[in-house]
Amino acid sequence: MCATCGCDANASSSIKHIGEHDHGHDHSQHHDHPHSHGKTIIEVEKDVLHENNLLAQRNRGYFDAKNILALNLVSSPGSGKTSLLERTLTDMKGEFPFYVIEGDQQTTRDADRIHATGTKVAQINTGKGCHLDAHMILHAVQGMKPVENAILFIENVGNLVCPAMFDLGEKERVVIISVTEGDDKPIKYPDMFHTSTLCIINKIDLLPYVPFSLDKVKSYARQVNPALEFIEVSCTSGEGLSGWYQWLKEKVPVTETV
Amino acid sequence: MHELSIVMSILDIAEKELAKSNAAHIEEIELEIGELSGIDMQAFDFAWQQAVKSTKLETADKIVTHIPGEGLCMDCETVFPMHELYKPCPVCGHHFITLLKGKELRVKSLVIN
């Protein structure tokens, strides 16, 4: 059994610290059950996501204690999460210590892209899994040993449905949508927009070529979450990225830390 | 298909509760699943059939209580049935709504012997 969290075999997912050794996990747990007779009702009254939520709060406490801004980036596949991170890590290099956890079903392709920017990165491969959970983050962070006053980006598996249910211990959830998607996505996949605090609208350099309305997407998103903030960017042209960088700086109370 | 992870978490909770007791079998498990919890019941039932094989829940009766969504309008304080997250308050048409019910995803009870 894992001494830290008591986890049993999580055989379908694996964590790779890019540029370091692999972190493998293979434990097993067995229970013996004594037999007796007679019916008993146990009032369990337990949230199904209780274990995940406990680990998420544990992660959150760790991040708070070290003043680490942990952000959970969620979106459909292909909306530009990794490109946004590449630009951000390159443009803001030296301003904060940055760390990235990449979540994908297979391959270290995204982590390799992040590694190329000189940022410490861990790749979580979920295997068949469609989302990251707090337990995976716990182990990824253990391997990274982030310093204080850092920014940790957690790039979730590209999926607008499942990751909405799983708290990772992040400070804020950032949902990314690109203008090549439908502007009605916020009401087609409301859970993700309901649980996010910031919506980044990416690829705005393509607006002249696609039938995407900024007004419509914002209005739909506000139906689900009236408090949602928006930042419009293009990772290709760089337009709007300063607004995103400003948002990040305002979220980390301490600056000049490197 | 996060429903499979949800079923695995339920299985984990049930087996831990059973291990704490002196019983050997789970006869019945009662769940509460809210309308806005993000669970697709068809996917959930499919995942259940596969996941409980050769476990303590394989022969247990599964009783699911569905909890309808309910919202509270923060503008006019109307309480109303909420079936979608994006629908406005039916009285004043505003979107500042707090969810009162519908997000539940709980193991309520087990019957063991």
C-alpha cells in the first residue's frame, strides 16, 4: 500500500516526470471478511466522490501553504490548451517558477512540448480514463516538489464532460473554447462552464473566417454562470495574451520571486 | 464515460463499509443520484453491470433514488424545478441561480448480512 495516501493499484494510469525517472505504482490491498448471520442496515450517507474530494482538499492545503496558484485547464480536444501554455511559459519566463502537469490518455507529446520551453513537467497518462483525479495530482506533485510562490498549470484531458465532476484541489478552473467550435457549447456542455471561473476564448485571429459570435458565446455562458470572466486571445498572433498574463499576475499575491 | 469511475468509487465505499462490519454479504445498496449530478443513467447502469462482476456488489440489489433538480433565484427568491443549468428563473427571467438540489451523488445505505 502507498504510505502516503493508502492507495491501491491504479493500474490504468501512469505518471511520467519528463526528463527524470519513471514513477511506477503497483500495490494491492486485500480484505478478509469474518462471517456472521443476521441483517444489518448501515446508514452510509457518503458522497461517492468523498475520497477524491478529501484528496483534492489535501492538495489544496498543500498549494495554499506554499502559496502555489494551481489552475485546472479544461476544454474540448484541440481548443489550444497546450499552445496557450507554450506561449505563456515562453512569454512569462523568469517572472514566476512554473510547473505543468499534463493529462492525456496516451503519449508524452504534450509534456515534450512543455519540456522544450524549459519548464518542469509531469505527464499523466490516464490509459482509458477520460479525466484527471485528485489522486493522480497528489502523486504528480510529490514527484515535482514545486517551490513556493509558483504557478502550477494542470492541463486536464481534452474533454468537456467528465473532468467537470472531479475536483483536483485547484484554486481556479479555467475553461478554454476556440472560435472554431460552436458558440453554443456553453449550453450544450453546461457543467464545465458552471464550475469554471474564467473562460479563455482562443484562436480569435480566425474570427473573420468562421461563423462564431463572441456575443453569443458569452451570453450562453452567462446563462449557465453569470459570474464567469472572459479573456479573448490568439496564441498565434499574440493578441489578447497580455490580459491573460495580467490575470495570472493578479492571482499570485507575491511577485519578484525567482 | 466517467460513470465507470463513479461505479468504482461506489464499490470502494461499499467494500470498505463491509470490511468494517462482521458481515460477509451485501444484500442491498441504496444510492441517491441527482438530476444535475452529471450522471448518464444508461452509461451508469452499463458500467455497473461490468464493474460489479466478482465483487461484493455482484448479487446486491441496487436501489437508486433520483433527486430532481431545484434552483433558488437569487434575484426574486423563487424556488423552482431545475432540469437544465442554463434555464433562467421562470418568474423573473434572471440567471443568478443557486442550486438547492440535484447535485447529489451519494451512497445512502447498505443492507448487509
